[in-house]
Amino acid sequence: MWCSACGDRQPSRRFAWRRTRSLVARAGGMLVTSLTLTACGLGAGRAPSAVQLTVTRDFGARPLHAWRAPHVRGKETVMSLLMRNAKVATRYGGGFVQSIDGLAGGSEGGQPVDWFYYVNGVEAHEGAAGRNVRAGDRIWWDRHDWSQTDDVPAVVGSFPEPFLHGVEGKRLPVRVDCVSVGSTACTTVTSRLRAAGVPAAIAGIGASGGPQTLRVLVGPAAALLAGAASARALSGGPRASGVYARLAANGAALQLLDPDGRSVRTLRAGSGLIAATRTEQAAPEWVVTGTDTAGVERAAAAFGAPALRDRFALAVTASGQRLALPQARA
């Protein structure tokens, strides 16, 4: 979301938003500047290959631009790549991305909205000018409401990332942890990963492993809630997990939330969920779950690029309907 003085570590967005409003009040208006590419750290070097760049709004619900082969020249940062391919305005000396192709952050409908960016489906923790683009990276900018949470640590819409090219330039081991190894859902998820070129291992839930293993947890919500911290976070809504859904404590119901955190629909028997979250500096964890075995199988059937593309998270109804999360306001 930030150039961050061309490389400083990004502070809390809530603090930054308060600071921005305070500065505007003191200055009596908005200062908007356009950065040059050199101001944000573009240097000589080999251009990264196979890069993708996506710009959306409203949690991916409205695509704005998608470059499968964006213009790349030399060693790029996330900021310079964006500025090379889109019209970008910044504010406060380049510390904030104010607008992309004229669509600005600020406030909408009385709620704060701003630009956030993700690399391979993982929320970035540094300014865009301080993050180098690596071969195979999928860069995703989204403008959305952050009134419920300013931290959505991982999203599913860049599949097969982060499994294929990793996190922050490091390709990590991938493991599918299943409540029932050999189940239809477990086999489906594993085969989809392997078809995408990801050498995924399989284990039972609770198997030991380091914090830098990318895990996909597969199984009914009741079983995952009993043994997986990432699944338990899903019972706390977006402020706990970054996911705009809430699992019931017994796993038998799934509430779908809007950007205000309000429940707009409750799914019960036969429904599923695909979501991702992250705890501090550990690798992201994905959850493919459901209210029962049938729901897990429906979620597993949606585990792939066509259904997940540009989704922050995805719910599946008992009839097989696939619903992007968060849901639109009622």
C-alpha cells in the first residue's frame, strides 16, 4: 500500500490513517504528488520473468486491470512495476499510494478505504518501494474497506501461489494435512497442487513440522477446530483471522460476513470454505473445510485457479454455488 519513503518498513495502517487525517486537517487540504521511477529505487539488473500484476477493488470483487505480462525493465520494485504499468499518485512525499488510475483511497460510504498489496497471496509487511519483484511473483493490488481489520495476512486468490514460488523469495515445503488421509477431499487437494507443479507431501492432522512449512489443512470444521490454531481463528471473524467468515464453535454452521463484519448468510449442512490466514512470521496456512464431509468435498472440488482467482476467501453452498468473501452488503 505504501512507497514508505522508498523503503522504510510499513507501520500500522490504523496509526497511519489517523496520522494522515491529522496532517490533512493541519494542512487544510490534500497534497498529492507523482513519483518518478528512480525515486522509488529502480536499479540496473536482470528483469524478473513470468511476473503478473493485478489491480482490483472491493476485495477482488471488481477487476480493474490484469497484466499477465506487464512491462518490466531491469530490477523492479513493487512500486516501480506498478508505476510502469499504471498511473499512480502518491501523497506525503511518496509515503502513500493515493490512487491507481484515478481511483483514490480515503473514505467511501463513511468507511476507510485504501490500497493494499499482496505478493503471491501474502500481505506485504514493507513499503512497495522496498520490496523487490522476483521471477514468478504475482503482485496483487486491491482497494478495500479496512474498518473491520487492517490486516488480511493471506488470501487464496493467487493460487497456485504461494505454493509454487514461495514467500518472500523462498520456496517452502508444502504439506497437505488431512483429518482422513486417503479421503476424496485429501486426494483432490493434493492432486491439484501436484498438477500445478507443487511437490506436496501428505500427513495426518497434528503431524510435526516447522513453522516454515506451507500447510493446507483438509477436513470437517469440527475436527480442525479441535486441533488447529488457524481453524480456531476462523471462529473469531476478520479481526482474528483476516477472513470474512465465522465458523460456529461446533463446526456445524458457517456465517458469511460483509465488509462491515455483519452476517449476511448462514450455511449449514453440506457447505464448505477455502481460506488462508497467517500467524506472525510463520508460513501461511490454508484451510479447506466444511460443516461435514460433504461440505469438505465441495470445498476441495473448488480448490484451483478458476474458482479461487482474485478471491480473498471462498465459500461453497450445499448446492455447489461458489460465493466470494466478504459478501456484498445487504
